[in-house]
Amino acid sequence: MMDNATVTESGLKYVDHEVGTGESPRMDQQVTVHYTGKLAANDRKFDSSVDRGEPATFPMNGVIKGFSEGLSTMKVGGKRTVYIPSDLGYGPRGTGPIPANADLIFELELIAIR
């Protein structure tokens, strides 16, 4: 699935489906994104702005490391699949439906930078 992935120094992997144009977000900016998050182990979806029909807006520095790192090199209009190792996600604490030490996969679409 992530055979042709780019691997970053931190261990994050991503595959671009559409590159987008313009700027990439900085850590001091807010972004509006559509996303779907799944557990890598069993492909079970745990959250999706797409399913809710409303994109999410949040500060780049207000989300898990892997999510912000995955977005940081995207351009507006871009679509990407990001594989987030647990140490860049929720790590040993987990949260809600996400178990401890879970690797995550997010489908991301960068809609806007604010």
C-alpha cells in the first residue's frame, strides 16, 4: 500500500495523490482540511471529516506530530495518504477509539491555509 511512499527522517511515510499549488502551511498557521483516519493494523476508521460533510479547521501546532508533519509539505488542493508511526501519533497513551501504540493512516486534503 505504501510501496512508493516518501519516508521522512522521523519515520512518517506519505504518498501524494494530487500535489496542489501555492503555499505550504507553517506551524504558526491554521489549516482547513478534509481527513479520514484509520488504524493501520486493521484499516478500521476512527474519525472522518468527510463522513461529517464538513472540513475541520485547526492550528498546525494543535494536532499530533505526524498529522502536522504530514500537512507541512502539502500545498493547497493537495491530497495525500500519510502513515503515522505511533510515536508521532498518540503513542503509549492512545485516545478514545485509538489503542495505545497504534500506527495510524490518514487520507488528507489540504483545502485552505488561514
